[in-house]
Amino acid sequence: MMNLLKGSRAVWVVFVFSVLLLGACTTKGAKGPADGDVKNTATELEKDREPVTMNLFLQFDWEYIKEDIENEFPFITVEHIRAAPDEWEDKIAQGVYPDLIWYEGPRRFLEASELELPMDLDPLIEKHNYDLSRFQPEIIETLRSFTDNSELYALPKQTSPYALHYNKTIFDEFGVDYPSDDMTWTEVADLARQVTGERNGVHYYGLLPRAHDRALINYTLLDPDTDEPIIDSTSFIKTFMETFQNIYAIPDNLPENEKDLLDPRSLFGNGQLAMMPIWSSITGMTENPGNVDIATYPSWDEFPNTQPESRSHSIGIASTAQDPDLAFEVLSYLVSDEYLMNKTDFEAPARLPFSDQSLINEYEVDPIYQDLHLEALSKHPFAKGPAKRSKYELTVMNELIPEMITEIAYTQKDVNTVLRETQEKAEALVKDLKANQ
């Protein structure tokens, strides 16, 4: 463990950071008694606990997390300290150590692991006889797939369901039926041809995906055992590239600039994009929510009726926790039925990570979303994550997938050429990453 983590600590610290997309998670007022699943109540804990000060490392101005912890655990005083992931090492150098880490997604496990911060929760889960089956198994498997040896670094706070978001006004303008559930990428691309073009001086794009890497389902660019790139030898990656090349080849469907190609949310928000496959983003995507609805995320022939893996927001315990058992109590509360059902404000029940569908069905959503086809978010199961990922996978994917998409969109290169060149870039990148460890 790095030397920064070996010093003595004067205070008990909670380290929490999160990004909840577009205000998808805020505090609710209590609805009444709930079936909590935390064994020890705050009153029972308080009997034997001395007052404790926790530093709450939270990247954003969300005071409700601090308030919720203090209300449930009155003997804990929380100091809210805003800290982004790139500030973790500085905080540790200052003697500020985390007890809990709130990950905006499992990709943050890599940054935490570089500081040797994550703690494997499996021993605590066994010790406290915690029922891990409360959560959808696909979510847990994905969380494990982002660790070296299938450890569980965190418990899910929510899911990240996916959907095909579409603008009804554009479909009405072109006189075309709205998208339906269970469509494949090929079918959605064919539909896009019918809603692409100019009407009344406005240019409309038919289909532009966001977060292309998620559409890879559970395929990886690197062999998880050897770290060797397998980009030009994996048939599905070729299918993936050919599909997006066909989408961008639709006449008048290619944006002029790369920014809108890779992140078309502004085009969707201003009413110029008919369809956008993306994680649930129905909040804040348009000034007129009544013009937007969703259908199931496009699926592949190889993975029928399956949406991408859920890279959930999650909360874990740090290796620097002074009292892992108490940290587990706090963690258990923050992901409990009681908390998630009564203290969150998700735009859709499908955000809940529970395996118990009856709980999800009981969740009350804001009336503004009730006319939307929210069932589309949970109709298809999440894909399971790969059993293992190379430690360099996310770095390679984040750097090279955008380049691959840009090249097939704006150059005349064929897919095989792009795959071969990307393979070579990946080999060089992994070599550099290993050399700079």
C-alpha cells in the first residue's frame, strides 16, 4: 500500500463521491413506515457508540446525504468535504482517509485501486449474513467484473437502465410511426432513414447513439488474461463497427462536427434528433418533456432483447476504514429498501437495483414522468459483464472507441482497415501503459 495510507489518523472519515445524471437522485420526504433491511437500528447502535466525526467526501453539493446519515445515526457528525476523484491522492496526503467511497460507476474502481483504497466486501457480507440476493444478479456480476479477482468492492445504489429516446414531434412531422419495443439495431437504422432530412428549414437527424462502448454489451477489446488486444479478431466488434458505419452513411444523418457525433444530447435537446439510444436520460433532455418518449434499447441478433450491462452507481468501504463494521452499517442503510424507496427521487422504478419486482412496482415516480413508457427501461434484462477485464481495458476503450467511430463516420476507410489500425494503436497503447506503471 502506498505510504500515504500508512500514517495515523485522527478522525474517522467517510469518503463519498457521485455523479447522478441530470438530477436523477434527490431526497424525498418519507412516505411512512418501510420494510428496512438493516439489522441494527440507530437507537441500538447509539447505546454503545461514542460520538464520531466523519468526513463526507462528496464531489457535488448534495447536503442531503450528510443529513440522511446524521438522522439515521445521531452519534455521527458528518463534515461534507467536496472531493473529485483526481483529488483523492491529495486528500490522503493531507491525512484525510475515506471510510466509504461512493462510486459514480465501477470504472472508478480503477482509480481507487491505484491508491489501494477498495475493500473486498465479501468477508463483511458473510460476517453480517447480508442478503446479497436483494440485488439483481447481473448488476453484482458487472461490479465484480471490474475488479482483479471478482472481488465485490461496492453495493449498488441504483441501476443505469438504457432506452431508445425519441422525439414524437419529429416523427409526426415526417408522418412516421413511433419506435416500438424489441427493435434491433438494423430495424432502428431502417426507421431512421424515414425521419432524416429537412422540414420547414430545420435539419433533422434520424439516429445518433451516445456512449457507443455500451453497445458492445459485454465484449472487451483486450484479452483479460494476457492484456493483448483482440480488436481485429473478434467478429462481434466487426459487426458493431459495420452497424454504426451504416447508420452514419444514412443521407443527411451525419453531423458536421465530431462533438455532436460522439455526444448528440444537445441535438436531441433542441429538437433536431429523432432517436438517441442512451442510458435513461429522460430528465432535462428537452424543454418540452411531452414531446419525448422511450422504447427498449436496440438489441443485437447475437443478444436478442438484452440491454447493456448496468454500470451502477455504488457505495463501497475503503481499506482505510477505522471501523469496517460500522461502515458496513452505514453502507447497508444507504442501499436498504427503506432508504431507496423513501429517500430517493428516481425518474423511473427501473432505477432501483432490487431483484424483488414487487418492490419496484411499489415505487412512486414524479407525475411528470407517469405518461412515459417507463416499462421500456426494465422490459429487457441487463447483459452480464464479462467474467474478467484487463486492468487496461477502460483506458484503451475510452481512448480508441471514439477514434474508431470518428474514422468510420468521416473517412472513406473500410471497417477492416479501421480495425487493423486500431489493433495496432491498442498494442502500442498497452505497451506504453505497462512501461509507465
